[in-house]
Amino acid sequence: MSEKKLKFNSKTIHGGQKPDKAYGAYGAVMPPIYQTSTYAQTTPGGHKGFEYSRSGNPTRAALESSFASIESGNYGLAFASGLAAMDAVIKLLNPGDEVVSTNDLYGGSYRIFKQIFEKYGIVFHFVDMQDVSEIENKVNPNTKLIWVETPTNPMMNIIDIKAVSNLAKRNDILLAVDNTFATPYLQRPLEIGADIVMHSATKYLGGHSDVVLGALIVKDKDLADRLYFIQNASGAVCGPMDSFLTLRGIKTLHLRMQRHCENGKVIAEYLKQHPKIEKVYWPGFEEHPNHAIAREQMHDFGGMISFTPKVGTFEEAVRIVEQLQIFTLAESLGGVESLAGHPASMTHASIPKEEREKSGVVDSLIRLSVGIEDASDLIADLEQAIE
Ligand SMILES: *Cc1c(COP(=O)(O)O)cnc(C)c1O
């Protein structure tokens, strides 16, 4: 049976992984960890498909095929981190090229745009992408890339990928989607017109908070070749052990995501009715401003939730996150364990306060990555912290 015909829940387990074809003589069911930098050649250039592990490694190759499979792409590329993957995409551009991105963006993405690439003459615009005409206003002949993140971090706005893709195609602009929050379980941007999908596999794909790794997935061969050239020439590749851990994580992605979504719904609803909570941001609420688009482009609503307490101060948010016991106060998200964060002082501290507050990231905002524990324990923990 052709692998492309498999259902998503089978692709997570079998995508790109054939029991031990190249993996040696023993029929190993998991791709072995090829902890080697180089490969013996019989004659100069006479190798068996791998020559040097920056250029390619069998464990990484298995992961890259798995990425391509679960995102409905043709080519996957694995990097040392999500930001290293992003770095490779921006290196497709030249000085004078312009990028339009969302104003409600992962802090590290904003930082690499502004503090690394702006000085090489690439111009970045940040707009509210909930309104596609705001993107259109910035498009000109120099616009070469639109960078979308949806749901946005940490405000959980939803951007209409199909609408942005139509705009990008009309103007011959590449569309990249950071699919870290949604994962291909919830949405597959390549199926609705995106050119590049990027992941911080550190989060849900790895899923166990034990690896830092990034991914790019594309359909187009020429684009894949250009990105592969950058991956090899710039060299921000991931190691075989991290590739293995991520492959193992992906095998349970569909099961974990199902529980993240179930728990997310229970917790969002609990917070919404709580008298001490001001506002809850979660795309599953019918009154969420982009709920209709979320319903259309996502399979479910995920386990990422942001909220503000009624006592809307920096101190109150800090008090709550410090008081939590099952939720761990930490950067990152998407692991099996529940995490809580305070964007203004943690993930989004690198964005200037005025910029931050324009998009709603106020000092009292708390972000939850709801894990897969028993939901009643998570609610009891929130209850004692909020009280
Ligand atoms: C974490 C994250 C990144 C950066 O990925 P790293 O693996 O930490 O380099 C990019 N985008 C989003 C949405 C993230 O959550």
C-alpha cells in the first residue's frame, strides 16, 4: 500500500520508516541511531548514499521522511532548532527583499527577523494578519515572503491560511507557515496552499521536552533543493540521537494531541466561568473572533490557552504562576506535562513593551500549555493558585 494513502494516524507511525532497509541486516523496527560523522568509501566518491553527516545521516533522513509524510509534503529537512530552520528560510532572500509577518509572533522569530537579518538589508513588516487586507497593504514588488504563525503566540488569534495563500499566489510570493502550535494533527498548511511549513519540533512533535529540533517541509523540488543547499552550506543540522527522539515522539503525536485538545477544552471552560478571571483566549470558544476560520481550517482547537486575572497586574500574574504546583513554570510548550508561562517576562521579553501591548500581550497575561495529565488534577491546581 502506498504510504501516501495512509491515514494521518498511521503516517505518524510508519511515515518514511521502513523496517531496516538501509538500517542493516537485522530488521530493526526503529531506525538505529547512526552516531557517526562519516562513512567508508570503496573508491573516491564510492559511497552508499551518505558521505558526511552534515550533508546527510540515515537517522536524520528517516526523520526528514517522517516530517514530509505527516505534513503532506514531498521533502523534509531537519535542523538543530526551530530557529535554525527559520534561519534557512530567510537565507533564501536577498538584500532589499521584504517580508510580511504577523505582529503577534513568537518572540524568537521576531528577534531573528529584527536583530539578525534586518542588518543584511532585508525589510520586515509586522501586521495584524486577522485582516488579510493589512497584508495586502504592505505587498510590493520587493515582497518575497509572507511568514504566518497560527494560532498566534500567545494571543491565540487564527489567521486564514487559504486567504493568505491566495494573496501570496496572486503576487508570486512564498508563503511559510510556522505550524508549531497546531501540528499536522490539527492543520496541514501545504494542503491549503502554503509553500513551506516550519516547526519547532522541540514542542509537540518531539512532545516530551527532551529535545531541541527544527523542521521544514515543502512540496516543490526546486525549493527543497535550495533549502537543502542552505542546510548543508550553513550547517545547522541536528544530531542522530535528537533525530531518533523526535521520531519516537511523532509516533504518539495523534494520541497526545487528542488528549491535549480534550484537556484544553475542559480548562478553557473552567477558566471562562471563574469569577477571578478576566479574559480567556482559546480558539474553541464560539465568541472567539476567528472561531469560524478555526473551525474551517483546524481539526480541533488544541491545548494552548492564555488568560488574564481580574487583578490585572504583573504581580498577580507572577503570584499565580509561582503558586502552581502541577503546572511547571517554564519556557516552551507542547510536552506531555503541563507548563505555565508569563510571556511579558519570559517568551516575549525580547519584544519591546509598546509593541507587545499593541497585540494584547499585557503584563498580567498567563499562557498555559495544557498537558495530558488528568484534567481534574489540573483544575484543582489552577483553583488553588487563583484563589
Ligand atoms: C519555540 C518556537 C520557535 C523556536 O523554536 P526552537 O526550537 O526553540 O528554536 C518558533 N516558533 C514557535 C511558534 C515556537 O513556539
